[in-house]
Amino acid sequence: MQDIQNRLIALIDSSGKDDAKIERELNLPRSTVYDWRKGRSKSYRNYLSQIATYFGVSTDYLLGNDQKEKPLVNGDKELTAYLDMLRTRPEMRMLFDITKDATKADVEKAVQIIEAYLKK
């Protein structure tokens, strides 16, 4: 289990996020990450899939396998990246949700509006 804890702490440290932000985003109780760091709790075992998704690694990596990258969805790196954005960025999920019934023409017009807005 020490290997899981070390890999988890390394991911947390390299994320640039403070413990409280990670706890909020993973919907964990307060001080959970601190307890993981200090070895006071091994509750991360209950969250391996959620943690792997959050940090963009495979559960195999967390469990000690050397493969850090999680498997690609349908072998497609771009599709995997888009799905990760939908999973981790609420604003992208909101955008996707409101356009799910849009026609191709609607989407193209929305893209033009967003592109024009971003160029200002």
C-alpha cells in the first residue's frame, strides 16, 4: 500500500492544487488528503477509480503498475481528452448539455459566436 500512497501524494503535489480544492472537487470530507499524506488514513482505497479519473491516470498505475497513462477510449487520444474535459470541467459539461439537441447548423453558428467572442 505504501506504493499507492507515494504515487497518490506525488500526483497531488504535481497537480498544483491545494488539498482543500482536491477534497472539494472529489467530494471528500475535510482533512482527508492531509490524513492520506500523514499515513493516518488509507481511505484512498475506496476512491481509486475516482482518483485515477481525476488525475488522468489508470487505476493500475495507482496500484503499482508502471503504466501511468490511462487507456485511450477507442484508441483515440483526442476523444479521451474530450471525455476528460467533460468529466473535469463543469462549464464544458454545461455547454455539451445545452447543445445536445442542436442541429449541425446551430452548432456551427454557436462556434462562430464563441470564436468571435474569443478574438475580441
